[in-house]
Amino acid sequence: MFQRDRLFTLIVWSAALLVVLIFASFIGNIIYYGLKNFSFLYLWSNPINTGREGGIFPIIISTLLILLVCMTVAIPLSLCTAIFLTEFTSQENILARFIRRSIDVLSGVPSIVFGLFGNAFFSVKLGLGFSILSGGLTLACMVLPIMIRLTQEGLRAVPPEYSLSGSALGISRSQILLHLLLPAAAPSVIVGLVLGVGRALAETAALVFTSGYVDRLPQSLWDSGRALSVHIYDLSMNVPGGETSAYKSAFTLLILVFFINSITTQLTKLWLQKRIILQ
Amino acid sequence: MIKFLYVLLVWMPFSQLANAADVPQKLVITGSSTVAPLISEIAKAFEASNQGVRIDVQSGGSSRGISDARQSMSDIGMISRDLKPEENDLKGFAIAKDGICVILHKNNPITKLEDSQIVDIYTGKIKNWQELGGKDAPITVVNKAEGRSTLELFVNYFKLKNSDIKPHVIIGDNEQGVKTVAGNANAIGYVSIGTAEYDSAQGVAIKLLPIGGTSASIENVKNGKFPLSRNLLLVTTTEPNGLKKKFIEFARSKEVIGIVKQQYLVPITK
Amino acid sequence: MLSNSILSPLRNELALVWLLRILALMAGALVLLIFAFLLNESLPILGLVGLSAFFSDPSWHPMEGFFNLTSMLLGTLYATAGSVLLAAPLGILSAIFCRFYAPTHVARIFRNLMESLSGVPSVVFGFWGLTVLVPLVNQIHPPGPSLFAGISILTMMILPTMAMAADASFASVPQNYLRGAQALGLSKSATLLGVVLPAAKAGLLSGLILQSGRAIGETMALLMVCGNVVQTPKNIFDPIRTLTTNIALEMAYAMGSHRSALFVSGLILMLFIVVLLIAAEGINRVPKR
């Protein structure tokens, strides 16, 4: 009996140790080679010789612009969809059921399929070509489900007394929404936003055929721009001798993602605390 | 920091939009990864001498060069072969010549291979370098993905069908092929001579094998001795005018000879 | 929803309601739009050679008119199955470690680690696989880029989320189950294996299915480490190509029927996902005890 217990303890500890070791060697490798010769000039200068030398300034700007386009579209769309689903329709409504179901499917669609769609729809059909605009719009479709889901969670968690007392005071629905519901749900909306940014930042496959490869400073949203993840892919696959720079880019991206992750965790904690106080 | 980001994100696109009205001069060029590095360099020179012009170069493959031009996704397409009969709706402009060569890792003791041996390696009849007098190690065959004109030219020359080839790794761009072979001591691949010479001059661990007894060098492509050579073309759907015409003329002019040679390609001038 | 019937009347807010309704409809219609586009781009080839050609042609050589997708389908299935089979026990054991074995502060660090790792971009995993793992595999069994490398990278990608999902489903096991087991004098391992695992089964399974979906859809990391040869692997060290990497690799220069055929692979991927979602829903619905 105790022997079995001890064996199981051993298995659990060694599995956990194995997991930690694998990931430590992975993270350690990226950080070690990424920090080697890393200087802030790398973030501030243009790539030279297809990225073997120089920095990633235009790539950072393109990445930020793609995120900007993505969020400009995704925030209002996800907010409105979530508000509609939670506040303005019933669970059984056919339209609502259709929307919920299709958002579930959307959340599972592989990113390369978004790439195919973005290429066929935004780049070819709408004539946006390879541009930051097509890339950002494609990503917006991709992050929509996760943002809708978190906004919905936030809205559902608001106690019904809020709307009821607002209504009793004769405040209109839109005012209740604007002044009571949304502020109360804001932390969850922001968590959704940050998660969406994180996912968009990590995406490569959907961008290769939509925002393209051009590694220069974009002059407008109609120009092609290379995202950071695409840059890492290109340096490691297509540029002999590109590893040094690829490590530095991968390090930069990792730091960005970890930063975003810690914001999410902090916000979620804050939100949970607030809910406990409310109840 | 937040303020800085705000300024960057909100102000920049708009200020750029305002500028965009003044500089509508933009060319999108897509296609062959063999031609793309050359055109990128030519484009930089062209931009330097033409204020307010922007040229975006995207690399894919020759087929993409053709299809993008046809769908108006690009202004000019790049292809690394001559136009086929069914593509007579397009106008082609040769800008340089290039060859295809077989590459091995620098430390591979093999220095030359007969055509028939290359065929046997690619069809999987020879599986170990020992059979060719090399060390005892399995051969890693690197092949190109479908749709690349480098692949087309290679299989035509060796009278192969792509379905006969038994590859171990499939790559897309030339650079990816160079990188794969440089990273694997037992690999064999084939890429554009221009790319291979450029990279081996940069110190990448590959070597170029002769084909049919002719050494793979840009010199032999130039004098026509090298059997596996091809033209590099720019293509348009209509007779080029305006900026397109200006750029194509520039890319075929004497001014770019230096740039073409720097990329280890053979210039063609009128 | 009770709030709908007793709140202020809607008629003053018609504009707002319609705006919300239209935007929500747009978001909902997106999936249909994607389906429509995939179908529209696939139709030419489906009309030309029919659906059966994708399973009965001798090989995948679209330039020669052969469109067999089965070996890539198998590639996707092998890579997904392999990684899920590895990640599931490791993830579940890590979660058990976190919740029942580790000291509190170790558990907290472990959870933070998993949380951070779940957001790591796949291209970074792919890059690490390409520069560290593939040369290592090459030493053991050439050529290096292989199904094995793909499974390893996929496992690393889905493990953190798997562990977090398992942790969450263990957290929802009612405390009195544990107390009951303790009262019966069950040992720790017996409690975990006999009580906690069965009680958390539904959550674990749906986590598993969601992660399978992620593994099926992964593209860039696999493109970088799998070698991309279209073949049914004979052993785990053979290179493979998956449906997703096929699209990424050939889309850039595909035209005509070739391009069309790639959209067919996109459609097949979508169908996979829908099937998985239905399965996940079925699991979530059954054990509402």
C-alpha cells in the first residue's frame, strides 16, 4: 500500500521535474543567445542585409500598426456582439444561438485557414493587396471569439441589481449600459483585449499571405509590413547566417508576450477581488 | 511610455495618410525568390534617384509572379524562366541570366558527380555517400516544393518527373535550400548559382558542384557553356507605361550592371 | 433572461438595438463567409476531378495533376495523436503535482510558469526546434527534420494549456469527495487515481479535445521542423508534411487547380474542427450529475 503511494509520488515529482527541465532549457537557450550582444540599438535601427545585421525598428512599427488595425476593428465588434448576446436577447433566440454557435466554430479555426481566407477576401477580393490593413483585418477575425467570450463573462458577472435599480430610476437602456454595466465589466473586457493582443502578436501563419514580407518602414496602412513573428520565421528559415538576429528577435517577442501575460494575470486578480467585494 | 505609444500609434498612421496623398507613386513587385534579392537592390537604387517613389518587393515563386500580375495583386511579376506558350497574355522583359547548380556541404569529400549519379541520388537508387566514394553516411536529398521554376528546370534537364524524386527534405526559397545543406553535412540540394555563389562568398558552408563537367560559375553561365541556365524576367499584363516603364527600363539599363554582378548574376543589356 | 422583460422598454432605443444586432450578426456571419470563400475557391477543382481524387490519386503532385491528400491527412493525425498522447499524461501529472504534492510557493511558481508558457508564440518554438532539436535528432537518426521533431515541438506547445485545464478541472472536484476518501482511509495515490481523476474526467477530456484542435491547426512550427516531405511515415524519424504546412509551403506560388486544391485542404481542416467541437460539446453535456 505505502509502496504504491511512494511510487506514485515519485512519478508525479519526476514528471513535474521533466516538464520544468524541458521548458527551462528552452527558455534558457532563447534568453542566453538572445541577450548575447543584445543592445537597445537593435530595436532602434533598420535591418541590413536581409536582417543578418542591423535591427528591427521597421518591423516593430509594422507589428504595432497591424495590432492597431486589428484592435480598432475587433474591439467595437466584439463589444457590441457580446452586449447583444448577453443583454439584448434571450438564450433561446434563434439569431443568438446561431451567433453563439458560429463564434464557437470560429474560435477553433486554424490560423492558416484565416490566412487563406484573408488572402482570398481582403487581399484579392477587396483589393487591399499585401498590406498592413489586410493583415490587421485577418487578425481581427481571429481574435474576435476570445474577446467576445471574455466580454460576455464580464457582463454576466455584473449583479442584476445594477440594471434593475437603474431601470427603477428610469434611466434608459443605453445609459445603464454605458454608465453601469460596462464600467462594472471593464476589467474582464480589458483581460480579453490583452489576451487578444497576445494572440495577435504570436501569429505568423495568417500574416504571411496577408501583410507580407516587406521589411521596410511602412508609409501608410496600404503598404506591406513584416510582423515580428514573420521576421523570426524568415530569418530562421530563409536567411543563412540569420540565427544571431533571429535569437534577438525571438527574445524580444518572448519578453513582449511575457509582459502581456503578466498584465493579464494581474488584471484577472484585481477583477476577482473586486467581484468578491461586490458580493 | 504610454504617452509615447499613444503618439506613435495614433499620430503616425494619420500623418502618413496625409503624406500618402502627395506620393501615390508605388510599385508592387512579386514573384520568384531567385529574382527578388536582385530586384530589391535595384529598387533601392531606383528609389534613391526618384524621390517619393516606393517599391515593395515580395518573394514567392515564379508562379506567384505570374498569378499576382494577372490578378492585379502586383504591378510587375518576377519569374526565373522564359514565358510559356500559354502565358502569351503577358509581356516579358529579360533582366539577367542565372544558372542552377547542385550544392553539397563544404566538408563533403565528393567533388564531382556524373549526371547519372545525380539522377540515381534523386530517385533513391543511391542512398549512401559510400557508394560514391564518400564517407559512410546516408544521403539527405533536398528537393524544391511544387511550383518552383528551379524545380521545373532541374527535372527537365535530368529528364526526371517530380513524382520519381525521393526527397528527405522539401524547401521553398533558394536561401532555405542553402541553409538546409549548410546545416547538414550529408545533404545534397540544388539552387540558383547566383544565390549559391553569393552565400559561399559570405562564408556559408556549402560548395558548388560542376554539371556535365562544366564548373558552376557565373562566368560559365555568361559564356553559355553551363548547361543549366535560364533567363530572369520581369512580366507585366499590359504594355508598361509611366512608372512601370521607367522602372523596367532602369532594371535593363547599364546603370544596374554593378548591382547585377554583386548578386552573382549575369547582366543582360540592350 | 429575466432582465429583458422587466427593464425599460426598448422602443426608445431602437437604433442602438439594431446597431448591436447588425454588428453581432456580422460577427456571427464571419464563419459562413469563411466557409463560403473556401468553398468558392475549392469548387473549380472539385468540379474538375471530384472529391474522390483527393483520396485515390497516386500521389500529391499538383503540377502533374495528382492531388492525393491522404499521406498529409495521416501526417496531421500522427502528429496530433502523438503530441496529445505525450502531453496529456505529462499535463495531468503536472497538475496533480501542482495541486496535491507541491508546497504552496512551488505550486504558485509552477502555475505562473505554465501560464507564461501558454502564450509563447509557435514561431519561437519552431525556431528553437530548428536550431536545437533538429540537429540533435539528426545525430540520433538522420535526416533530423521528422515526425519525431514535430511531435516533440507540438507537445511542448500544448502541454502548458493542458496542465492549466487539468488544474482547473481538479479545482472543481468537490472537497467532500476528498474528505470522504480520507474518512475511508484511502491512501493518497488511491484517492487521486480512484476518486479525483474520475470526478475530473469530463473537464480533462474536453481540455484534451481542445488541445487536439490546436495541434491540428498548428502550422509554422511544424513547417520548420517536419521536413515537409509528402509521404506516409514508416517510422517516427521519417519526415512528414501536414495539411496545414502544405498550405503554408505551397500557397505562395500555387495557381489554378493547385491553388484550388490547397483551399480543399483548408476545407478539410475546418471540417476536422467542427467534428472536434461537436465531440467536445457532447462530453460537456453528458455528465451533469
